[in-house]
Amino acid sequence: MIDGIKTYDLKVNPDRLEQNPYLAEYWNTTVHNADAVVRYGLAEYLGLKFQIKHQKVRMQGSLHKYRNNGKHNYDDFTVVEVGKVVKELSERFGIDIQLTELNNVEFGVNVILNFPVRFVLDNLIHYKGSPFTKVVEDGMSYYQCKKAHFIIKIYDKGLQYGLPDNVLRFEIKVMRMQYLEKKGIALRYLSDLMNAGIYEPLGNILTETFDSILFGDNRLNERRLNDKELQTFLRASNPKTWEVTEGKQSEWKKLQRLESSYLNILDKYREGVNFKSVVAELIRAKSLELSTIYRPMDTVLSLENVQFLPTEYQDEKTQNVHYLHFSYSVNSGHTGNSISTSAPDNQTPKIKLCSGCGKPIERDQLYHSLECKIRRDERNARSNDRNNFKGRYRKLFKEPSLFDLSVLIKLTPQQKAWVNN
């Protein structure tokens, strides 16, 4: 979840850092004073940049890239792996992580979509009155929304690295650490990144922020709208509509009413699934996955047979798809001891029983008779959905997790009834 960090005062001995064997070949334009003390030096190492200036050291860069030897940051980066990186930096470079204050921090998730990322980007409108702007930097483009204390960034990570999947990156770059302090998140020092307790609220911030973004939907057929609806739709779809002078609360209240009417129009005329809800659930699930340190978790949510993509978004991977089969799974990647399903050599195999009538059957049989199979299928049809859901639901709460799962999990009325019963 954590990616970039910046500290203006890395608590490390600058002379020893300049002599550090890991950085020896990476220093550029190193300047010493008359006493051979480093006055200025710059080294870039595995996604991190060290700068020595007048005996003060700055460090900035991507901890995620560092974990991947400076090559990329498109895979998952869990809370456990963040802790390992911080510990290694402390030992490798002699950094006092307890005293090194963070000045900036980036946190976010990479989620895989079953539709092109540009569909999401093309429908961005605003976040709480602030528009998104397109930025082209170092050969890549992204969309950002600047606020006083933080910046929201959203872009196509798959396009950036030429990946076969549609990978959406959603992140928040904290420019003033007071932003996190006001939200009760104890993230001030480099060592705080090793505190597993900060990742629940960081995940909540990600999901709440994404939920507060207003998206349009360019699949909507404007010809189906009446004159009043069309006027509302066109006005709300224009990002400039939402630019409000700070302090004008009366104007913002009018815009909130406009947004409510706009969302009603989208819900009424939308042709296909609400893609914002789909992406929001993926962000919630990925945040949970990256923050889980105690156990593996398997959660599968699916939306079956959802008509989704307009023609202009059907690329070579989706051009023949008329109905989108959307699914995702959550797995923490924990590698615990495997459990064998075969009987030990000294143990007598169990007698195989028919799952329809319970009578013994041969090892190569599935049912005692055709009637047993029909009986079993009828019973499954009545109970499978309920039992499968309740099993997954109980598993989520069986062991402790970093997240308050009741906040992250959304249940349908039917699922709530199953849980309550």
C-alpha cells in the first residue's frame, strides 16, 4: 500500500553514508570541503534518491520499487513487506528510523479491471469541487486532483509498464503530514511504517476518497433524456461547473443538489453496471488484502452477465465480449504450512459414501443411483448459495484482521437475511 516517501532530514551519518559500500558506485557530483567532509552529493539507488547537502541528508523515492530492485511498482506491496524494507534500510545504511521524520508519503493500490482503465479516466469529473487535470511527466500521463494537504492520483499502471492486464492505480500523496494527524493516524516517523495499526485507517481513507469522486458515464444515451434531464446532465458533466470559490457554502449546497439529480439520471438511464461501484469494491478488497498480516484470506465476489462496455472501449482484449463476467479474489499471499488431503500410508482410507442417500459406493462411483443424483442436485439448488455465502462470511470474522470488516463489507438484503438467520 505504501509507495513513495520523502524526508528532508534523514537521521544518518552523512560521511558514513558517502562511504557506504551499497552506494559507492552510485554517487554523482560529490563535492567535499577543505576538511574532506561531504558538502554535496547525490546517489540514486534501487528507486531511492539520497542527497547530501551541508551535512544534512534527504531521502526520497519509492519503497515499493526498492523492494523490486528499482525496476517497477506494479505488483502488490503488503504491510509485512513494507516493514521488511524499512528494517533493511535501517540496517543497510545506518538510519535511525525512530528519529527520521517523514515529510511526504504516498499510499495506494493497484487493481486489475476487466475493462480498459481509460474508461474510468475518461469519466472523471471532480472531487469535492476540485477538478482533475491530466499531467504528462517522464513519458507517462496521469490524472490528479490537488487539495491543500494532499493530491489524488489515478492512472493506467498497465499502460505505464506495458502489462497485459488493465491495471488501475489509485493513490493519495500526502503533502502535509498534519492531514494524517488530524485523522488520528500516527504516521510521523519512518519507524511508524512498521506499525501494522496504521494500515486500517489508510485503507479507509482510500475507499472514502474514491467514493467521494464524481464520475460521469459516457455510455449514457442522451437522446433518452427529456429537456430538463439533458440540461442537468450536460451541466453536471462539465468539470468547470464544480469550481466553487472557497467559503461560498450556499453555492456549494446548490451544487450538491445538482449532483444528487445527476446521479439519479445516471441510475435511471445507465446502460450496464455502475462501474464506480465495481472499482470501489476492488479498492476496498485490495486494501484489505495488503493490510492482512495474520492469515490468508479467500474472498470471491462476482457480477455475472453484466452488459458493460460501449463499442469505443472494446479493445483487442474485449472486442468480442458482449457481456462482462467480472470477478476478483483476495489472497494475502501468506505461505503457511500446506495441508495434505491424502491419507497417510498407515491409515485405512475412509469408505466412500453416496452424497445423495449416504449408502456406501465404489471408489469410482459418484452416486448410488440416478435418483440419488437428482435428490442431491435439488438439495444443492435450495441451499448452495446460502451455505457458500455463510461459509465465506464466517471465515472473514474467524480470525483477527487489521481492518474493521463491518465497514468494508457491503451485504445485499438477501445476504443480510442469511447472516441474521
